[in-house]
Amino acid sequence: FFCFYCAMFSTGSSDSEGSENFNSVSKQNMKAQFTRPIWVEDVEVASCHLCKNAFSLFTRKHHCRACGNIVCNSCSPKYLPLTELGYLDPQRVCKLCAHQKLTKRKKHDTAESFFEMPKAPIHRSDNVLFSPPACPEVLPSCDEQEFTEIVDDTLHYFDFDMAVAKKVYPKIQVSVSRDRILITAFGSNPPFRSLFYRDILAVGKSQKNNKIAYIYWFPWVGSEDSSNRTETRIVTKHCSVSERNKFHQTVNSFLRYTSPFTPIEQRNRTSKKLLILINPKAGSGNAWNIYLQISHIFDLAQIQCDSVYLDNTKHAAEILFDANLGPYFAIACCGGDGLMHYTIDTLYRRNIDLPAFCIPAGHGVGIAASILAHTSPISGAYSIAKGFRRPLDIVEVKQHGKVMCYSSLLVSWGLVASIEFATASLRWMGPIRYKMGAIAAITNPPLHHLRLSYVPAVNQTMTFCTGEGCKQCKKGSKLAKQQKEQAKTVPPAEEKWTVEEGHFIMLIALTLSDTTQNHRIAPYAHASDGCIDLVFIKDISRAAFVSMFKSLKTGAFVDEKTFYEDDKLGYIKATKFRVDRLDGKPDDYVSVDGVQYEHTATLECAVIPSAVTLGA
């Protein structure tokens, strides 16, 4: 390399774009020294490799010098040094290569990150292009005896200076116990008093200063109605290296102790990878950028990732149906409910028990709103990193005696389905498209002549789900296992069907509470109580409909006495139901998790209790 650079500096410089003008260095010698990516031909590409926007007179083509792909100007704003490829001047690179290069550079300065970022988006080909799992670098940890000595009822005390959000809090004293880090004394007023391990992702060491440690904290911030996780890095400066190391070791031991993983699951997370499906057409088309913003959380958790860039939502089913999923411990869906629908549907059809996590990046994010309490990508990524998960009931949907699909969120006719399908072309507007569709629906509510037949659930109480650890969900999961064992020896009991017939403005069956953010239509729904929550509105007056529609946001309509007194309104917990169309139309549609299916015959639906594992 020394001779090469001497030759260049003595004969001239490169051109403004850093192309092959090396003067005295021949192309053959350059190829021997460096291996550059082959550039994609201009005539072969009509749209940007990353954002998929079409090229035009005003949207020019640019080659990324690092990978050779053609991108637009907005996807290649950075110029970075590429001396390893033989360029003297900083070169134009795409956002993906810039992110990977900057991440690699950061890893030399910090101890928080241990793995390479996911490679470029993988496109569908004849073979599924999944890379095999690599052996990850594992942080040194204490042996079993040392671990036992640390994880006991003893309080461990530490003194240090602390910095949060660029503000320093000197002379902090904390006690480290089984469930939290508690501030017991302080020289100044810190913004918090305790850090629970449930909200701590990792503790790292600084390589620049051997007395500094980092706590990566993700607390819930906001009011009870609208709270979300925020990322905070707490810097602690200790009096000595040994004190810093002892603090680091003690907190990491408690984090391991409070982890929800079994030893086998922990081994899988270190030896296998996370498969991330990214739908670029979800919502406003910003899923890839959302993924890049939260990918560092997986680095902190020492999770290796394979990212797959999909052509569309249904592409996930095509990939997962053929793929070998053995190298993966979980699947994360960066998109909306449609992507989760195809993922869970395919996993159940293949009888593969892999947890499915949601990274909300679409407009229809009912699963995230129900499970994560907030449709924040950070909340979704943090749940994956910590491994929060719970069983989920799904609904088997049959038509013409054959399984049409498996629903993980909702089966809907009327209002909700009409708003979803009517505003599909307005995705560029963002979530406000649902409000626009709702205004149109209020002025002219759709009516569907249907016959609803259902089997009411037995011994069910109307209670709110409290999330992970919910007693009703645990009771439902336990009951499902008992019924599964009994079904092998005891014949099924006779089912009592109830019928509701009429013109429905809305008929919706939900396994979770929210259809999307700020729309809690089934407030009593539980993830695994073994029931489907049926909510219907028949042909009521427009004034009554408008009054009720306002309360659909919070689910408060169930508290109104008129709701239960009016025979045109209903909230029922059922185990099975059937829907027949009576309007005589040649074709009609039903929304299953936001995906449109034809409804041409009797639709038969039955709950399958605790069928899959959902990230929570």
C-alpha cells in the first residue's frame, strides 16, 4: 500500500468523483490491489435500490461507490472515505453502506456493539438467500459459584458520579438488589430514584475511559393513556477500575437472573439469529428507515440479524413457506398487521413454533397497539431484545369447507373493513387516512345483510387484560391445555348456537383489543383467554351511531347502559361463529387482519387457543 500511494501522489490526483484516474497506476495493478464492487448498468434500473422511487428528469441516478447499486440523491447524501477500495477522496455512498461503515467505525470506540449490521436487503430469487448463523462473541461472565454469590438477598452499594442527558449528578450512592438499582443518597437532585431491570437492556463499559460504565435504560414515559418507551443512556463514573468492573458484573448478573429465558432459549439466542422481514410498502413506505433507526438495539442485546427486504406484504408468505427456519430463534415483522397476518398464518400452517414479534411501521398496527401499549418501533425492538412474549389465540377461518386463512387479530365486515379498503390508495396521507374514511362512513354508514350464528363462551367474565402476567390469559392458556387433553378421550359436548340476523353497520371479531392505534373496539379482549370477542352494530339511527363512534377510540361505549339495553348493539365472547350473506350480491369481501378476502359462501370461524407465541 505504501508504494501504491507514493506512486499516486507523485503523478497526480484523482478526478472530482474519485473515478479510475490514477495516472501511473494501470487498471490491472489497481485490480490486483483492490476489489471494487461491479457497478449496476444504468439501463437495467428504473427505480432507486432503497426507496423504490422511479427515476425521472428531476430524480437522477447515482452509483454508490461502496456497493455499486444505483440510488437517488436523497438515498445517497453522504460522502465517506473509501481508501480500502483505492479512492483518495471521500466518495458518494448510499444510506445503507454509510450506516454500516459508520457502525463499524463506532465499534472500535465503544464496547456496546458486538455484531455487524444486517447486510443489504435480500431480494426473492429461486433460492431463499439466508446466511447461516455465525458464532457470536460472548461477553465474559462470572462462573456459577460467583453468580450464586452475587444473586442473593444482599444489597450491593456503589458510589459514583452520574450523567443523564448531558447533565451531571455528582456523589450518587445506589444499592443494587434483585429487582432494581435504587438511588439511596445523592449530592444533587437526580431525575429518577430507581431503575428496574425490566427497563434496563444492557450495561456496557467505555473503552476510552476505564472508570466509566454505561446503563442503557428504556423507561415508559408519558401519561397512562399515551405512554411509550424512550431510550436513555446513563453514564456512571467510578472511583477506580475495579469498582467499575464490580458494578458492571453485579448488574449484568442480576439482568441474567431476571431474564425470562430458560437455559435452552438463552443458548438459542446466542447461537441462532433473528429474522427480520421488512415491508417497504407498509404505511407511508418508511419501514426501512424505521428499521435502521432501531437496529442498534439489537447490537446492544448481542442479537445477530438477517434482514429480508420484501417486494410486498404477501411476499413474506412466499419466503417463509419454502425457507429453512432452523437457524433462527424468532421472526420480527417490520410493517403492519398484514405482514403479521401472513407470517403467523404461514408459521402455523407449517407447524413451526417460532415467536413472532412486531416492529410497527405501518398504519394498521392493531397488534402493536394491543400488546405493546404504544405503536412505537422502539417499544417493539425493546420487546424483542428483552424477549417479552406471551401465547396468542388465533382464529381458523373456513370457506367452502376448506381453511381460507388463520387470523391473528380481526375478522371484519362493514365499517372497519370499508374504511381499510376505501382508504388503501391514500397511504401517503399517513394514519389520518383512517379519520378521513371514518368521516365518509359516518355520513353514509355501510349496511350488510348478514346472519351471525355463534357459540357463547362459558364462564367468562368481562375484565380488562393487564398485559403480561394477566390472570385471565393464564387461566385461558391452562384451560386450553386441559381441553386439548380431554378431547383425546372425552367426546365434545353439544354446542348451543345463538343467531343474530339483520342489517349490520359493523360486525367484527377480535382476538385483541385494538384494531389500530386509538381504536379500542374490544376492550375486554384477552390475548389467550380462548375466546373471540364479537362486537356488532345494526341499523341504528345516525345520531346514535355518531355518539357511539366517538367512544370507539377508548372502548368507553361498553360502560353505557344503552349499549346493553339496545338489541341492535352487542358485545359477546364466543368460541365459534358463522356468518352468512343474505343480500344476494354476487361478490363481497371480508377483512382478515387488514387483508382483503372474498366472501362468497358461509364463513366458519373457530378459536384455536394459545396456538402461537407473540412478542409482547
